[in-house]
Amino acid sequence: MDTRVQPRDQRIVILAEGSFGILESKTATVLVRYLPENVVAVIDSVNAGKDVSEILEIGEGIPVVGSLSEALKFQPTMLAIGISPPGGKLPQAWRDVLYKAIDHNMHVMSGLHQFLSEDAELAERANRHDVVLWDARKPPSGLPVATCKANDVDATVVLTVGADCRVGKMLAGIEITHALRKAGLNAEFGPTGQNGIMVWGWGIAVDAVISDFTAGAAERIVLEGAENRDVLIVEGQGSLVHPGYSGVTLSLLHGSMPDAMIFCHQPSRKIVARYTVPLPPIDDLIQQYEMLAKPIKPAKVIGIALNCFDLTEIEALRVIEDVEEQTGLPATDVVRFGSEKLVDAIQKIHPAKR
């Protein structure tokens, strides 16, 4: 990755035209949550004139503007594509926005499946203005088939796994990493999806890797991320019961060879997203992860991160209590109530690994 485009060093304007919202623009929401000091504006003509906090309940003080021209007064140095259009391709209407951003010497950060750096017209224009087209989803070359080398690292490796996709595996991983650092441990986060990469500045988007090498990609993340660290939190993807994404879930489980897992779940969700597949009970799902990890490297689920965004605080506390009683494991909503329970669980196994 070109060091000039570390997001934490940029003044970012997010393109979320026509779809700015908590569920509609996941990338935009993640950037606002974790890089609020870097985000200077969001482009969405539908909500122009509002404050970002009126829409996301976070990001107070960040304006929503109607166009890139309006955003230029905030002196941005990077344009981030904040939504994922159908098919992951760049809409034709957005090309003019990207042209204008490049012409104003702005780097462009994208998590689309379509790689902007391979678009001849955009690439030529970027080269002319000496700016970077950073495709966060583009995997590095030379990824290996997994070799079980992830088992050799000294750091304690924890993988976030889940009942389904989009239940908070990335968010839990980042929150736990921050909390581990506050507790005095030298912790790192290993992103495996484009949003985590855009926030953290490194990683491999495993959904863009050829299937034979996805476990190898997970292994590389562990080998790089665990070096000189106490703990590495690896971001999980998908779910073992997800008809579309179970393959990448298993590759991450076997390739990262974790010492332990944090199980992530949205309590109100009863079926797999976009399918009619019913979600098994939490106990059954935890058993499945532990059973499939065991032949490669035994690992236990040591805590549960619940995504209770659609529940009241009273309902969330009740669900957390019920899940703890049901599983015998510490549980929390890391956004509402913090990550301390999960940090404590990791600290208990960390000395044993050392």
C-alpha cells in the first residue's frame, strides 16, 4: 500500500450520494465512527445541510453537503467512496466526481469490487496529478496456500466469528483492540475486509482472494500482524451457516489458527441475512466453530459480543444476561457497554499462551 494514503493522515470527504444512512452506507458509517477527526464532510444531496449526527447519531460537527464543489472549502486531501452500489461497480454518474477530485489533487480510497487503479482513464489522470487510487479490496500478489505457520507466532491470536454476516465482527475486533491497548497490552487488529482496511490502514480483503489462497491470506495477516505484539485480533467474515460466505469463514478459521474466538451475534436476527435459512441456537453455533477448529488447532469461544443496536437499553441488558446464563460465557454489547468483559477473558488466556 502506498504510504501516502494512510487514512489517518488525510482530510477525508466521503461520497455517499443518495444512500447515506446507518444501514445504507456501512463504509461511510465506519469511517465516521473510527476516523471522526479525519472526516471533514459527507456528500449526499438528499441530506445536504444536515449534520452527520442527525443521520448516524455519531459524527457531530461533520457537515453533509450536496456536492464535491461544496466540500472543497474544507480542504480535503482524500475522497472515500462510502457506499457499495449493486455489483460493487463504479456508477457512471460518479466518474465526474472522481475526475474532479483527482483534478484537485485528492487521493481516492475505494472498497468497490471494481478496482479503480485498473481503470485506464482514471489511472492516467491520477498519475498525471500524482495522486493514489487506493483499492482497499485489491489483494496483494503472491499469496500462498496456507502452511500452518500461523501456529508459530508468540502473540495470542483471537478470531472474531459470528452467527451471520454483518453482526459486528469488525466493530467488535476494533473495540476490543482499543480496549486491550488501554489495558496495557501491545495489541493489533488484523482487518480482512475493505472497511476494516480503510480504517486501520492495512490488511487483506479475503473476499477478493482466489479461494485456494484465502486461508493463506489469513495466515499472512497473522504472521505480519502478530510480529512483536502481545495480542492480535483477527477480523472474521461471514458465518459457517451462511450459504454464500461459509467458505471464507472456514478459510479464516483454519488459516489464522486462533488461540481463542469471540462469538458475535445480533440477538433479534432469526434467519441468515437475505436467505430463509433459520439461525441455529447460539450454543449450537459455538459448538460448530469449536468442532471445526479442533482438527487444525483447538480453540474455544471465550466471550460473546452482542449487537443490540435495535434494542432498548433495558432489552439489551436482559438479552446479555440471558446469553451469559445460557452459555456460561461473558457477553456484552461493545458499543453500548464496553469491551472490558471480553478483554478480561483474553487476558486470562494470554499468560498461558506466553
